[in-house]
Amino acid sequence: MVKSYSHGHEIYFDGNKWRYTDTNAAIDGQERACRRCGQMPTREGYDACLGHIAGATSACCGHGVEDPFVLLF
């Protein structure tokens, strides 16, 4: 089984869809708030606790699962 995380919530791929491990509900646009800060992503898709970081190509707060990171170009 393929597993990953979405905003700190464990998810798995059932062969057709990504689903939340705790409820088996399909993600299908049902984003959850970050497990770490409790906020939803911004309208632009940034982690709310980080916001826009000028010069960053990627950034993640870690969502309580990983260490945060910022990649600058």
C-alpha cells in the first residue's frame, strides 16, 4: 500500500483514489487543516503559517510530521 501525508494527515492510495487513513474518506478536494497549526492552506496554496516566502521554489511547515524546509532559487 502506498502511504503519504496531506497537511500532516496520513493518507493512502487504494488503487483508484487517495484516502485519509483514519476515516477511509476519499480526499477528492476535501482538504483538512494542518495538523500542526490548525489552519487551512491560503487561497494560493501556501501553508498558512508560512505564507508567501519571496524567492522560494518550495516550502513546507512540516505539518507536525517532518521538519520544516524552504528551498530558494
